[in-house]
Amino acid sequence: MGRASRDKRDIYYRKAKEEGWRARSAFKLLQIDEEFDIFEGVKRVVDLCAAPGSWSQVLSRKLYLPAKLAPDSKGENLPLIVAIDLQPMAPIEGVIQVQGDITNARTAEVVIRHFDGCKADLVVCDGAPDVTGLHDMDEFVQSQLILAGLTIVTHVLKEGGKFIAKIFRGKDTSLLYCQLKLFFPVVTFAKPKSSRNSSIEAFAVCENYSPPEGFDPKDLHRLLEKVGSPSGVDDTDCCSGWLEGPNKVYIPFLACGDLSGYDSDRSYPLPKVDGGTYQSLDPVQPPIAPPYKRALELKKASSQGVREPENLSLDS
Ligand code: SAM
């Protein structure tokens, strides 16, 4: 699909370029905020799986820049935003970047160190594995990213704080809902208007972080494993026992974003400048080291009959 054609078929892709966002995902976070007011009173945030950085841009524009540019700002106590991804990201004003794997305990330690003993008010996680198209597999890998996010949450989120995480809806959605409910009394699954109906993606909006009494983050996985098992978990009223039959859970599911706003599944006519032809804009910030870059280099090298140079070998 050419860029102009994509501009036509994907209004949020076009709007993202017009408004200076690095990715159309920015609108998902903005629409979640419209519904849930997630930035209210927030001073410290962790952005997990942040590259190429449109959510970090939203955090910078909504939290950091207004505080920095306020007439009474002395440049002190500005909001703290820490962003993590496997991939490197071009800089964003007011955002501290950490390159690392969120499933690795050392990454969590680096994040915690940046908070210097303080806790975050909000943790967001838009993590997605490379999708295989095998729904069960994609859903499983996605759930592992959410659990890695939840591990970081149990170390850095303050009581009363919020956690927003991308989920893939599938057969284990009820289990995930119950696991999140162990820590958050209010969990809603939200579908922003900018997320296509054809996609199984949605977002868990978890409010008022309240870990079980006496909870030790070391016990997280043991606790989560008990949810949905026949014996269940004693200290939760939502998830004890099996999740089927009389114990079936009903998940609050909400469409969010202005309902009269743009529909991500519709094509829109392209605007012409001064009656002339339509000019497609360049991406705001192309990824600086995308995972597909090496594959392209290898393909090019093989089509030119060049032997693969050592530094391009697949396991380097
Ligand atoms: N929120 C981002 C934005 O607005 O620009 C888009 C995030 S993109 C959909 C998903 C990201 O998850 C990718 O950049 C990928 O590198 C990252 N990711 C996947 N697995 C990860 C892991 N284990 N640790 C850190 N990042 C991961």
C-alpha cells in the first residue's frame, strides 16, 4: 500500500503525521484519557514498551511541557517520565529513556532506581510482540508482556495509582481480568475509536492500585497462578473457583473516544492543498533501529549475490 493510499484508508495514520505524533497509537492513549481522565494529578509515569514514542510524546505534551512552561515554573519538580523499550528511541523532551527488556528483572531495577525511592502515579504499557497471526500464540505472548508490566507495577506504582495495558481479547480474557482485579478494584477493558474493530486489541484500564494485604512482590506469580484454579484464591471475592458456570465473570467493556469522531475502519477523502494535488507527509520520526532493518540488509545482500558479511550474521 502506498503512503497516499494508506493516508486515505487510515485517517489516524494521516492525522498522526499532521499533528506531529510518531505513531497513530497516540490517539489511543488520548481517547482513553478522554474517557478515564488518567492524567489527573499525575507527576510520575512509566511508559513500558514505548518505541517509537508516540505515547511518550503524549505524556510529554500533557504533563511535562505544561509544567515546564507554566508562568510560575522554576524548572524544579517537573513531572518524571521514564520510557522503556527493546528498541532505541529518538529523544523526546522530558522523557528519560531506558533500552531494555521489560521481562528482565534488571530492567525493572533500572526503572525503580530512576524513581529514587518515590512511586509512580501511572504505569502505561502498549507492549506488543511481533504478531504471528496465530491468535492463541499471540494472546499468550501478549499476556506475558502484561504480567511483566504487572511485576514492574508491584514495585513502582503507588497505592491508588493507575495501570493501562494493551491486551488481546481471546479465550483467556476472563482470567486476565481476574488477575488484574486482585490488585485493582476497578478494571475496565476499553476499545478506543482509533483501534480498529477488526483488531483483537483492547486496553485494560486498572484504577486505584490496592495490593492484597501483606502482599510481597516476590509472591506475584504464585498468587496469579492460583486465580482460576479449582481452589481459587481466598482473599478475593471476584475470582475464586472456576471462571465458568455460576462463577463466570462479566467484564466491563467500554468503547471510548468521541463517537462522532473519526472511524478507524472507514476511508476518508484526502484534502487537496489550494485545489492542487494531495501531498502525503513524511513520517514524523522513522524508527532509528527497526528490527526489520537487518532483514532488508540481508535480502539486499543476497539479491546482489554478496556473501553475508560477518556482522550481518543472524545470531550476532
Ligand atoms: N506505545 C508506542 C508508541 O506509541 O509509539 C508503540 C508501542 S509498539 C505497539 C510495541 C512495542 O513493544 C515495540 O516497540 C516493541 O519493541 C516493544 N516490546 C515488545 N516486547 C518488549 C519487551 N519484552 N521489552 C520491552 N519492549 C518490548
